[in-house]
Amino acid sequence: MKNFLSIDQGTTSSRSIIFDANLNLVTDAQEEYDLTYPEDGWVELEPMKIIETVTNTLKKVVSADIGLEACGITNQRETTIVWSKSTGEAIYPGIVWQDRRTHEYCSYLKSNGHEPVIKEKTGLLLDPYFSATKIKWILDNVDGAREKASRGELLFGTVDSYLIYMLSKEKNHFTDVTNASRTLLFNIKSMEWDDELLELFEIPKTMMPKVLSCDGDFGNLKINDCEIPIRGVIGDQQAALVGQGCFNNGDMKSTYGTGCFLMVNTEEKPLNIDEGLLTTVAYQLGDKVHYAIEGSIYSSGTIIKWLRDKMKFFESAEDSEKYLNKKGNSNNVLFLPAFNGLGAPHWNSDIRGGFYGLTQDSSIEDMVTAAFHSISFQTKEITSILQEYDIQITNLSVDGGMVKNNAFCQLLADTLNKKIIQPKNVESTAIGACKVCMLASGLSIYGTKNDDVNVFTPNTELTETYDRTFNDWRSYVEKSLSSN
């Protein structure tokens, strides 16, 4: 049986996974790395750490006798790396998608009326989240960078591009349509880099990678004396959509990793929603482009990691389940999940997190429950907006590390009052990348939606409790935004 390699490069770890043609896991390896926070709202990573962790995991799983047909890559999106064309060395740390340092510049562009044309062309809002303002910041703040860029000596890429450049035998400077669509520089209607936007952000076109379909030919990966064709590249949230088998109009998934990302396939129609949701490219397979609506939430697993590592409330993420009140009672404690501001639908970079309603009677259980509530409540905000646009939601397919927590899945079901579909294999991003490279290798991936699932049904007896707490939480968020 043919085997396929999936590289899943995430915000805090890198994984290499080998699947067989039936999407059964053969072997895998994972290695974590640290982010740095030089200033309030700044989030950075060391680009060579990405290369090192990916290479280390590849060396553990790839061997000549395993028979690899092709490789697919999925990656954290928007994270921005600028490097020397001649050496491959990054000229500045990678600026992570969560970073908010360009907030004032975004506000300046908004005040000068640039956001409508940006939204029309890219489907995105003018926000530090996306790559363009990160690129401009590097060119403006690293000595000699702008001059080098103007001479064609520097290259830009999201993480997929950097991996391809550094690890492909050909040193290809490529990206795919999903990652390109998250830069604020890619016109999702003409499907090409937009000269007007490049000029607005003062970014030379020579820096930009060539854009291919998700199932394009990206070169050849060489590791452990094995040469493996790279036949698939797709951003992590779009990969999860493919991994969950969401190929039709209205198919929806929500991924709970470092952040939370809810995505709905709208097929060939780019649907615009004004209330803070994004229009983006879902995928391009062959010549066919599918679009999606996305709600992007900055903090999800980050919250649980903070409760574990900084607050020391529990020793492992799995232990958090013990502190989660099963009846939704947080003893009137509310949590604002704004470590780096709030994403959809608020898009506010200045607000910061906090607890509200703490008394001497408050406990760790109350605070942990309130923190989990904040994740499910952010999801409810997004699903409520979708329903206003007649996007009907009867159930929600979920994936990501957090949904291994069954108590959290039940909390989601109770909060949303919807069925939650949890696949037995929650690694949908890696499966999505694998499916894309399988398709490029001539195999069919359609109809492979995973039927091996757990279903969490809402407890209607708790509906009133969750609705009341959700309304209290929304009031807390609105008051915090208005006083900010």
C-alpha cells in the first residue's frame, strides 16, 4: 500500500506524520518550540527553529523502506518571514500571526479610507493579523532591508514558503492560494498578487512567491537520502476543512488549537459578511476554486496553556477537565480572553484579558470553567452571525487538540445548543494536507469523510443557564470594549 507524508507546522510545534492510502496513521513524531514576546502585543519565533524541528521530526519517520509516494504541507498561516535570497537566512525573527505591533499603522490606513478596497479585493479586514503590515514593518525597521528588497535580494514567505525554500532540492520560492489569500496582498477574484495593494504597502513584487493551486508541484523534499515529491500545500484551517470532508456548500468545521477558527465552505461563491467575518479561499484543486467564510479567534488552547503554565492551576492540559463544571456553573465568574486583543467579530487590538466577578468565594474551578466558557462563547458569537445570513447550523464538526477533552465538547454542545461531531482522529489539519497530496498523486479523496465519530448532544435542561451566562459575558465584553 502507498504511504504519504504530512508535515504539520503549527504555532508552537512541528509534526511529521505518515498515513497510508486509507488515512490510517503509520508513524509520527512531534517537537515543540517556544515563542518569544519582546513587547506587549509582540509575538515572534526563530525561523531556524521551525526548520530544525521539522527536520528533526522528518528524520524520525522517513526511511527508504516506508515507501512514500508524496508529501503534503500544512502550516500556521499569516506568520511572516523575510529572508536573504542568497543565503536563506532570515533578516528578522518570524512575526507570528498573533502579533499586534502594526495596529497603529492599520488604524492610519483605515482613517485614510483604504479598508473598503482591501476588503473588496482580498475578503479580509485591515488588521495586524495578516502578513502585509508585518512585511512592511520588517522592511521599515531592519537596517538596509528596504534597499536590499528594492534590489531583489530579499524574499518573503509564510511558513510554507520558507519550508519549501529551505527544504526543497530546487530551493523553490512557492506558496499556495490559501496561504497567499491571508496576506492582504492577493486578489481572491483574479487569483494573483495585486499590484495596487503591493504599492499601498510598499512591498516590491520581487519578494513575493509564485502562487500554485493546493495540489500543485512544489518540488522535491530530500531527507534521509529519500527524495519525496511535495504535491500538496494548504494553510492549516483550510486543511482542517478538507480533512473533515467539508467539500460542499454549507459544510462547516471549527478547529480548536492555539486559536479557534470556524470555517464554512461557500463553494465557488465568495460571500461577504459585514459583521467581522472573513471571506477567504478555501482551496484550489486543479482549476476549481472554492471559497469560505471564516471566524478567527485568537485565543483558545492558548488560554488552557496559560492556566497550566503561568497560573499553575493544573499540571497537564488533560487535568483541566477535572476543574470544568459540567452544569455550566462558574459562580458568576467571567473571563475576557484577550491576551493579544480580540479577533472576530470585534477585531480590537488594544483590549486585554481579565476575570470579572471574582469574590472570596471564587475557586479555581470557577475560573477554569469561566475560561472554557469564553472559548465556547466566542464560537457562539460567530455561529449567531452566520445564522443571520441563513447559513443553517444543525451540527458542528470539530477538531484540534482541545477537542480531545470530552467535557469541553459537551460544553460546546450545551452552549451552542447544537450537536457537536468529534472525529476519533482529531488531527484534521494533517489529514487535510495528506488528502491534497493524495489527490495530486491520482487518488480520489472525495467521499472519504470520517464516519468514525463521537456525537455530543446538547442538554436542553442547561439551555437557560448557558444563555444567561452568555448574555452576561457579552455585556462584560461590550463594557470592556467601550471603556478601552
